[in-house]
Amino acid sequence: MTQRADTLLIACGALGREIAALKRANGWTMLAVRCLPAELHNRPERIAPAVRAEIRANRDGYSKIFVVYGDCGTGGRLDAVLREEGVERLPGAHCYEFLATPQVFAQFADAEPGTFYLTDFLLRHYERLVVRSLGLDRHPELAAEYFRNYRKLVYLAQTERPEAVERARQIADSLGFTFEYRYTGYGELGTRLRTLVTSQDTLAWQA
């Protein structure tokens, strides 16, 4: 008999493939996952209301709900919503920190605050989420304004693929950035999810 999922993860779509892979690899049938559109990152003021709506739409169907988002540019508004709803989230500023680990991400940020990050997801969807979303396909001259505070591109890779590294390097070159590659795998995302699955104590999520 198939085990019914009793825990819901409300996640950013940018992490959907990684969460699905971890769920399959570990046989986490007790987890259900609902992903919100990654495009919300272009309008971070919409993230907290969207998460609240998802919590309320699914609260009666699950014994536990957790949110797999960082603050993601909401300026604390997401945390305010989660306090009101009594739901926890994965600690961290955004998915780059989950994947790189807080320590490694802090090193990157300290070394060059003006760093533009790519993950496997952002690399796959760069044309849609960056180029077309920002209108750079129609007005490439706007890139200088959008990226004027950036100096470096760091590719945080979840998989090891030489062709992906080359594509990320090409993007860095097109923007005039220096380039660095770092293989992260699933970073702390996998560690935190394993803690959640194996513990009945919700506070273990933040251990």
C-alpha cells in the first residue's frame, strides 16, 4: 500500500528538480512538494502573499507544512507571514546559500559583494528568466545598467557537466565578468531535508 504524504513542502520552483531528485533517491514518499513559479524572484514582493495562499489552500490536507525558500529579497516579509501562519522555512537568505552552504557563500560574498550567481536551474533557464524577462533580447544595451554593480559570475553547479561550465563561462564573458566555478551538489538542501524527514521535532529543521 502506498504511503500517503503527510508533510508538504512549499518550495521555490528554482529548487524543484533538486528536491524531486532527493525525494526519489531517498524514497521520501511521506513528502509532497508544491513549487511556486521561479519567476516570482523578479517580483519578490509577491513571494510572501503567494506562499501564504499556498499554505492556506493546503493546510487541511497535511499534518505538517514547511517552506523551502530563503528570504529571497522579501525584506523580512516572508518571515512575517510564516510567523502569522505558524510555519517554518529553511534558514538562509536564498537558494544560493542552501546550495553553497552558508560558510562558502559568505566567503564568496566577502571576497566580491558584486557577484552574480548561477545555479543549474538558472543556467538552464537563463534566456527566459534573465534575458527575456529583463528585456535584454530587445534592448541589449540595458545590460550595462542592470549589471553595473556586478563584477563576477559564480556558477554553483549541482551536477558536473563540462558543457554547462562552458555555457556559464560564455555568459560571464558576455557580461564582462570574471568567472568562477564551484561544484556544490545539493549542499545543505539535502542535509536539511534529511533532518526534517528523520525527526518528529519541527525545530530540528533549524538544527
